[in-house]
Amino acid sequence: MDLLLEVNDLRCGYNNQAVVDGMDLHIAPGKLVSLLGPSGCGKTTVLRAIAGFEPVTSGEIRLNGKIVSSPGVRVPPEKRNLGMIFQDYALFPHLTVSENIAFGLRHHTARSQQQVVDRLLELIGMEGYGKRYPAELSGGQQQRIAVARALAPEPSLLLLDEPFSNLDIELRERLAVDVRDMLRSQNATAIFVTHDQNEAFVMGDKIGVMNDRRMLQWDTAFNLYHEPNDRFIADFIGKGSFLRGELISGETVNTALGRISGNRAYPWPEGTPVDILLRPDDVLIVEQSPMRCSITDRAFMGADTLYTLRLEDGVELLSLMPSRYDYAIGQKVGIELVIDHFILFPLEPIVETAQADQKLPG
């Protein structure tokens, strides 16, 4: 399959300090992807390197098969046919909405510019706003105009750097869906950088989770949640809890809740101390179950309620139940585990030995 963007073994940083180290990223035309991670993990630096704003220490970046960044090559940003959308919209306050959208179309005829502007205003649902100025628009409207302006020159790749971070939560969620649909309707290729996993899941067909300068996992939202390959991802994505246990065999762990078996075998020695990742939907409240615990907290979420459960040994688990089941704080209930995805992590003291001797995953 042809690739629009190839990032191979990328390393870049400042003052001999790597901000991104050993990064790989390959994107086909027409794909929307997200880079997700905490502040300082290197995701924005990756975006700026792709745009040409940051030099590359080692590795390379290719666009349409052509090297645009490497230690000896740096094609200027304006020669890369990229669009970029920032957190602060960066609209020109002295230009009207139409003039902002048409800014990158200076080589088009006036008629052609107007046709593009009219089409994009219709696309973003802002027909009739062409003569207004940015100061007359809401934050959400300004961001829509920023998207339209970036799309106007038909860039081969669109880069979005936390574009909704200045908006309130409800507007961010709605705008993320709208922008995703706009980009898909244009068959655009885009990279969306965010620290918000909900935005990343909405925007990206694939999501890359970054931490500490590296890409940890490149996968679908479903797999990042249910099949994390790294403990950081298990903690960072969604909600969950860990149940301590000891490996009896490759696919069975002895825990405070009894023996738990799963859908895969791990190649670790018998007796290996492990943590089992339990998502809230893995833990069901079942009154007749002999496994008992106490409800210590609850968070009503509309259709569902998230319960915090405490076992007799003090371990806490999370359970997500339909809100039609109403349990009170302090109430003792039974639980059952329904584990379709058997995810284990060795405890910290044995990770290095296990990986060195047996080349274990994760």
C-alpha cells in the first residue's frame, strides 16, 4: 500500500536532549490518526518535525516517498504542502471570514477563490458568515473557520495540534465529531495531537500512545483499551484496577478471588507475581455470588453507574453497571469476573530479569 507519510526511527530534541527517540509512524492517504499522550511526551515535537519547524537529529521523514527531513535534509515548511491548525486558531483579526479562508488561495482567480470559500462555508455549516470578522465569532466558530482555511489549499496532510483545548468540554466533544466528519467528507489525511483520550478516539482511525519520548502502541481504540501492551497504557487509557496474583500456569493466576484463567498463555515461570488488569466492565455485581465485597463509592453516569468495590483484604476494584441497578455506599454485594481479555503485567522487581531471559512482551 502506498504511504503518504513515513516517519522512520525519528530522533529530535534540544540542547543534546532527545524529546523524541526512535519514533516510527506510517500513514496511508485518506486516514485520520491521533497521537495521544501526557504533556511533555514528545507528541507536539513530532508534529512540528513533520511540519518542518524542528530539525531531525537522526532518522528521516518522507512525504509521498520524498525525504523532507533527515540530518542532512530539511525542506522548508511552505514547500511540504501541509496544513496546520493550532490551539489558538491563529485567524487574522483584520480579515473577514471569507478572506481568512481564501488566504492560502492567492494564486487562484477571484472567482475560483469565492467558489472554494462558498463550498467550505457550506461544509462547516457557516453559510452567511463570510463578511464577519473573527472577533464576532464564538470559539467554536473560529475553530471551524481555522479548519476551513487549512483545507482550502487542499494540503496533502493536515496537522492539528490540540485544536480544541481552549473550548469547554461539551463544545469540544461536539466539535471533534463535526471536524472528523468534515475531514472524512473531503477524504483528508490528518494527524490529530491531543492529551484527551476521548478526542483521540473520536478523531483517529488509529491511535498512537506516546510516553517518555517513544511510541508505546499504535492500534485501534478497542485494542488500546482491551489489549494494552504496556502498563502505562493500561493506566492511561480508560479506567481500570489491578488484582494481585501469582502465576500457576501460563494461563491461570491464583488471586484473592480464587483462580482466574484467561484467553491467552504467558511464558513466565510458575510462581511469577503478576497484576491482572480488570476493566470496570470485567467486574459484575451479582447478588448470589459467594465472592463478597463492600461498595465504598459510586458515580452516577446516566445510563451506567461506576461503583468502587473493596474486597476483604482492602483491594479496590471498579464495576460499571447499568444504572437501573441501584446499590448504596456501604452495601455488601457479590461479584463475578467476566474476563474476555486476559492482560497480565509482571510486578516491577522481576520485569528486567524476565525480559532479559525470556524476551517477554510488554
